[in-house]
Amino acid sequence: MYSEMNGKVALITGAGKENGIGYTIAKRLADEGVTVVISDVCKDIGADNYARIGTKEELDTLAEKINGRGVVIDVTDEGTIAAAAAYIKDTFGRLDYLVNNAGASPSPQYLQYMDLAMWQKTIDIGLNGTLLVTRHMLPLMTGGDCAIVNTASRAGKKPRAFAGAYCVAKAGVIMMTKVFAMETAALGIRVNAICPGQIDTDLERWGWEYEANIRRIDVQEIIDEEITTIPAGRIGLPQDVADLVTFLLSDQARYITGQAVNVGGGQLMEL
């Protein structure tokens, strides 16, 4: 569909879950002939303070399924980011597309009483991590017609109770996207953000299960309640997000930069 993408090189962070948004984006880009490098934190490289992560071997296996490469990036550890940038430079000589997808969603807490360590971790992963990865990868994006997509969230535009740190991090990602778009336009680099609504992933289901346990109701009741707020009448799929990201990276979006595009079935209609 996007013939100009064939032969390009892309890095997608937070892509270590097979049914997650990051890996689905990687698969979609691979279908277009893009060479994809997927990254995530891994439990066997000292990242034991992260939940729901796999091993480096599992990451490599996922990459092999789409003829890609797997690299370990902890977006809060600048050393791992620098090592990944060096690997991409040595292996491919350049980077055409960057998708900053890594993020974190802590357990629901009142903002007033939120554990400060959890606040800092959420900001470090979701906001500071986006900055650090972009800073290290930009020097590789020198060929013109390059593009960056940052994963923000509906929560970055519309506040959610008990998710204050996540909302603040994603709001920061949206503004960071706009600043980078202004600063890199002359270099031929477009920068946009996506704002997913409810997307059916393991992480989203974990949140639904957590809420269901607190409210002592069935998870399906939580899902049904969410659907009533979505004009499209269904929960989104990772593929819905991947299709949008692919478009924003492609030449079809060559005159689009500095935007934060909603993808939520109409759940949020404000810009």
C-alpha cells in the first residue's frame, strides 16, 4: 500500500508483547517492507522492577517472526538507549522511522496521595524516556523524509481520576511532540503523536481486572460500560492503532506534523 516504505528502517520501543500496540505496529510496518527493530526491557538483563515483561530470547523470537531485530532498551537507562543507537548505526547506517511507544500505567491512586516513587517512574518512562530515545536517534535520521510517531493517549487530553501521573506524562508527550515538530521540520523530519482510547491489549485488560476486583464486579461489566462511551460501538484493536501509525510515517502524511491524532472510535472528539 505504501510502496515508498519498502527498504526503510524503523525502531519501535515498548514492542515486546505479541498482542500489544508496539509489536502490532512493527508487524504492520514489516508488511510494508520496512526493516523493523523492536525493543523493550527484559527481565534477564537486570530489569526486575518492571511487571509483565519477557526475556531477551522472547524478544528476539518475536523479532524473527517479522524478519526484524530485537534490542534491549530501558527508556529510563540512557546507556541502553545509546547502545541501541550504536547498533542501528553499525548495522543499517541510518534510521528512517522512530515510534516511541514505551509507557507505564501505575495502579490507580489518588493524585494527592500517590507514591512519589511511582509518580517518578511513570514520568521517567512515559515522558523522559520519549525525550531520551528521540535525542539519541535523531542523529541517525539524516536522509530526509524521516518521521517520528509518539504514543500519547486520550488521557493526555482528557483527565482521568486516579491516573494523574499517566495523564501528566501523556500530556507532556503531546507538547514535546509539537516542540520537536517545530525544531526538526527544517531537517526533513516530521513528528506526530497518536492518542489511543480504549484498546484491547494485555495492559488494558489488566487495568479492567484491577478495577473489577476493586468494585467486585465482572470484568465484562467494565468492558460493557466502556463500550457505551464509544460511538463506534466497540473496543479498539491494536491493528487500528498500527494502521494510523503506518499512515503517519508514510509519504501520504508528508504535510502532517505536530499533530496529536485521536484513535478511539469517537470516544474523544476534541482536538
